[in-house]
Amino acid sequence: MAVYKEVTGVVRLSKMRRAEAFAESCEKRLELLEMIHVIASFKHPWHWLV
């Protein structure tokens, strides 16, 4: 029973780490998109009107 709990704990930890890593990559992607959007809007002032 103790071994089972340890295994599920490790699986849960790895799932959490994977979820955190995924969230981080999503955040980085969003930041990148925002930067691109800002740069694009600076290059094309008419972007602000849209």
C-alpha cells in the first residue's frame, strides 16, 4: 500500500511539473505574440485604429 502511494505521488508530481512547464511555455508564447503585436503596431500606426 505504501509503495502504491509513493508511485501515485511521483506520478502526480511529474504531472504537476509537466503542467507547470506547459503553462510556462504558453506564457512565453503569449509574451512573444504580444511583443510581435506591439512591434507590428509601432511599424504600422494604423494598427492602433483597428
